[in-house]
Amino acid sequence: TCLVDLLYQDPIEINNSASIALGIGFEVPPEVREHLEVLPRHGYVQANSSFNGWIKFKPRRSLAKEASKFRDPDSGKLDIPVTIRVAGQTRPILFNIQAIVTGTDLEFSTMALNFGTCSVQTKTCITLTITNKSCLVQKYGFVALPQFVEVQPGDGFGDILPEQSVDVDIVFAPNEPKEYDFEITCQTIAGRVFAIECQGHAILPPLSISADDVRLAATVLGDSRSISLSISNPLINPGSAVALAGQAPPRGSRKFQILIPKELPMTVHPVVGTVAPGKSCTVTFTFSPEIEASGIVAEAVLMTSITKSKLGVSEEERSSSSIARKQRSATGSTTSLNRRVGLPTASTTEQGAGVRITESSPEYGSAKLNILKEYSTKVYQATVPIYVSEPLQNGQPVKQSPIDTLYTTITATAIRPGIVVSSNNSSTILDWEHLGTGLTKTRAITLTNISDHLITLKASPLRSHGPFSIVNALRPIQPGASHTMNICFNPVRPQKYLENIELFYDTHRLKLKLRAEGVEPTLELSIKGNEIEFEDTMAGDAVTTTFTMSNSSSVMVPFHIKMDSEVNGFNHSSFWSNSHLPAFRVNVSDGSLKTGESRSVSVSFEPHHSSLLYSDTLVIQLEGQASPKRLCLQGRAWPGTIGVLAGHVWPQEEHTPSICVQDSEKGIESHRGPRGVALTFTHGRVETAKPQQIEFVGIKSTLSKKSGGEYIFGPVSPDSLSKSVHIDTAKGSVDGGGRKTVSIRFHIPNDLLLEKSVQATVPLTLKSETSQQLTLTLLSVRSEHS
């Protein structure tokens, strides 16, 4: 289905299976040539190739008349034949193009709108009906609207199904007094444009307020309700000749001041303002009935006195107390609410019955709760004057214009709340103070139903990715019953948080303010870097190192210390001894550090067999933190008080020796391969190998009276290479805790430089309390790049 005046394109492909190029031409019936064409009209199709063309169809409004013979009267479908002439071919190629063409007309209930006379501060609406006469869905939109015109719904945009009618509201909101004569444009996706003529006459009223009688719904104590009014300064007065003409000179700016009567617990913003000619100012009235702090303190003093005396007062005193209490209760519901007074600060105190009453005192919360339960409904009604000045003039003092004073009557009702906070000292502020990021802390607040009917609570949504969340569900509360609401705080960033929860019930609400601060827990370690390397020791001995953890943050930091081998269950000789005991141990596993507190942590290395590959990771996990601190632990254990380290360790394969230096006769070493040290050299065809080094380590141990030891290199084997190997110190000693490096040169004879590898062995004896016989294997491999 195609719309009139829209272009539709489709590709067409002609294939030539002949072995020569063929010329082709497209022929369209002359009746539809203004609507249908094939491009290019002529062309050549190469041998065994294809030819691509385009069919362009743009139905115009005259198509129905000009192509009537191609149109099916029942279905309305067009069937247009197209002929392809091929050079040298007597029989043409025929194919048909089919389409259903529909119009793009929209029918409007009227094409002219007259809004009549209206005020610049009012909106006038006329409903316009639009009908789709097409067979397709049409998208429409009112575009390029003037500032003073609004179209709804959908801001003037929408879809209309075939033969469907929709109603749209044309809203006229003039912004200045004059005669309006304008057009609004409705455009369809098919490119059709419909212009609707509009007329209206706008007048400017005198200085006025948008409402002179305001009635607020009943508001519970502790809640608030707001209403916004507009004060405007039009350019002309209604009914005058100037107004009828729609023109008037500016009268100048005017100042206003709003005075709230003392008996009305209400605030207004702004209190003072200036309205320029033709402009308006929005003022917001907020009704917030509260209990005066002095009334709460007085009630707390009385309740404390009664408790102290344990009801041991005379009838006369009790009667006097009852009268005073009734007077104060009446004051609390009338006089104490004549003006809005915020909750008292901690400095608001009164000495009574030997008790200092503050906002944090339990007596204060009990008194506040008692007043709320006894409060009765009170209706406030007051006329609020709005004083207006004369037109402002440069250099002249502001003068009040009494005849221009505006008045608005405000009626508001304060009622007893149905739900009160009976915990948290009756405060609606929940403060978590400081909490480490990643940690979770839940606070409970008790809500009590002091009404005479069942109350169902609904909470306003908290931020989806915020730190606060409601843990348990809100349940209906029977009269006199309570419900505990658990709120969780889980900070993810170190910052201050403030959020509000509104608990809706009936037509009222209870506001809860949540505040807290997330603090990044900081744990400082006395060691530098993230690695601890233990001293060389004998197998069966133990070495201990100590470091200090300090809490430098403002919150308590819980921590857990584990070895990585214990957490992940590794079973390897570098983590565990032969008796399946861990080689590394830590004396602290769990705990917490207060602000500024430090704690020493001792890590022990207790190898039960000799190995050079002891390693583990000490994991310090701060509670609530995703990334723990990790310390890499490394240690070496020897069978005696002297050991040897090779400069290069050969892999443990069948053709290579091992670096093992342990005493396998005692069953300590579990590695495969012969005992010994292997050094590898690389020589070229014309050059010898570079020297290598081995290192002797002296061990101090409580298991041996002697520390350190001696080393002795024996003769080189085979004898033919005895002059090729040079050891700078063939015999020496190492003290306990010391190290000594020996350089070895392997000079390859000229007759062996072309060999792929040359090997020599040297016996090595290590002497301490016991002797160890090792074999030093020297292997020189020819470099392929030399």
C-alpha cells in the first residue's frame, strides 16, 4: 500500500545467460509515465552477467483518473504491465507492478478556531476532531506552535488508524493583551500540511492574586502542606477603553509584602518581592503545624515530677496538676501552635524535679508522644494581607498604596496524627553517624497507631542504588498496636548521605529523615611493600617476623587474617610440610581495631622439610571490602647450616639435573632427580661462554651449635676439561647469616667449539656438623645464532 505523493523505490535485476552482451530497454504504459519509471531506461547486459536498475513509483493525485484501466474496481489494486525489449530477441520480457494507492487526507472538524475574549492568566481550550481518510495509519504532529499555544495529548503528536477519529485539545494561553490572529500547522509523515486559522482577544486584569480564598486539606502534626499562588502586575485595567483596545502604557514595577498572622502556623516564600509590569511572581504558602518546644519541656517536667513523687501527692495537689495539665493541653493545641516553632536544640533545657530536660532526654520524647496522643483537631482561619506599593520611581522612597492592598483568606486544619514514632526518643530523624564503606548497619524504628482505625502504610521509594533500604515489609497496624520498621544503611562511598522516607497513610504522611556518613576504613601496615622474605633456616626450625596494623580511619575496622593456602585449600609442598601442617602461621585470625588503635601481628615460618620454594600469601580482609590486602610470604629451608644457590636452575626433566640440595637419605627431600647443582653456559663457534656464579648461604639455627659452614670443590671430570674450568675460590667458608658468591668460568677448547654441547662435572662438599656430597654439573650449549 502506497501513499499519494510519496516516492517508492525497488531494485530490479536482469540476468544475461548468453555469451554475448545484449541491449535492453524498459517500456512503461504512457498513462502512468508521470507516476512510474524505470531507470535507466536503456542499457546493456554483459555476457553471463547481470544488470541492475531501479523502479521508481511516485503516485500523484491524478493517477486514479489516468490509470483507471489498470485499477481493479473491487479491490482498488493497480496492476501495471512493464515491457523489457531485448535487442535481437523478438519476444519481449513482461512483468507487472502491483500496488494499492491511498490518499493522505486528514479531515478536521473545523479549520477555523475562535477563542473569544480571555484573560492572559487563564487558558482557553477548544477540542478539535481529526479523522483519517486513508487506508494506512498516519502519524501527525502540530509543529512550529507559537509560545502561547499548547496541543494535548502527546504534545500534539500521535497516530490515527484508518477511518479513525481522535480528539485533540487546542489550548490558548495568551501571554500579552492584544488581538491574536495566527495559524497552527498540522503536518503528517507523508508531508501533508494543514493550516488552521485561530483568533482570540486577550485582556490584562488588574494587579491580582491567583486565588483570594485558599482551603488546605487537613494536615497532621509534623507534616506540611504547600500551595503556590501567583501575584501578577498586568499592564492595563479590565473594562477600560484601553483594555478594550488591547493597549495601555506600562504602570511601572510594584513591590509587595506578605504578612502572616501570628495565629497561623504558616510560612511564605518570598515574603517580599517586586513585580514588573506584565510579569508575575509565584509565592508559596506552607502550613506546618508543630508542637512548641517549651510545651514539650513543660510537659516533661510535669511527668517527671509525678514519677518522682510516685503519685504520693494530696488530692488538692493532684487536682491542681490536672488543671495545669488541661490548661497546657489546651495551650498545646491552640496557643502553642499559633506560630510554627522548630524542634528545640540541645540547648533548650529546663530544670525540673532535679532532671535536666534536653532534646535527647528520654523525658523529652515521652512528653512529646503524650502531647501527640492528647491533641485535638484545630481549625485555623486567617486573612493574609498583601501590601502593595505605588509604582516605583528612581530616587523616590517606596510608598504603600493602601487602595491596592490584596487579601487572601487561608483556611487550614491541624489534626492529630494517626501514626507516631514511639522509639528513637519520638524523633523522626534517624542518624547512623559514621559507618565504614561496605559494612551494613540496621536501625529499627517503632511506629505506633494512635488512631481508632486500621492503618495501612505505604513508603515512598528510596533511591534504587542508594545506601538506605527498608529491610522488612510494612504491615497494617491495628489501633494501639505498633510495627517495627528496619532500615539498613550500607555505604559504598566515603561521603555524607541524607535521604527522606515518606510514609503515606489515609491522606496523610509521616516524614522520616535518614542521615549518615560513609567512611573509608583505612588499615596501615608497618612494613613496606607487599612482600615478606624470611631468613634462611634449617628444616625443623622456626623463624618469626612481626609487623603492626594501625587503624587511621574514624570508624572501627573489623578484619580477618587467613593464609591463601587455607582459604583455597592448596595442597603443595610450598605451602605444607610432610605432616600436612602449614609452613606459615599467623598468630591473629580475626578482630577489630578502634580508631587510632594498633595491633602487632606475628608470622612464623616453620618448615618441616628442606625446600627452596616455600611460599604463601597472607590475606588481610577488611569486613565489607571487596579487595583484601595481600602479603607475599617466601622462605627457604636447608638440611644443614650451609646451602648453595645456583645462578641458573635447570628444569626437572630426564636429561637435566636437579637443583635439589637436600639430604634424601633422611627422607626429607621429595623432589625427583640427582642431588646437585647445575649451571648452563652458552658458547659460540669462535667464542667461549661467559662466567656464571653460584652463591653459598650460611644458616643460623637453634637446632645446631654451629652456624655457617665450609665448601670444597673437587677435581673436574673428565680430565681433558680440567684446564677449561676455573673456579675463583675452590675452598672457603661462610658465616651464619652470611653469603658468599663464587664465580666459575668454563673455557671451551678450540677443538670443541663446534660441538653442540660440552659437559663437565665437579664434586662439591658442604661441611657443617654433617657433610653433604653434591655434584656441580657444568653444561655449555652452542648458540645457534653465532
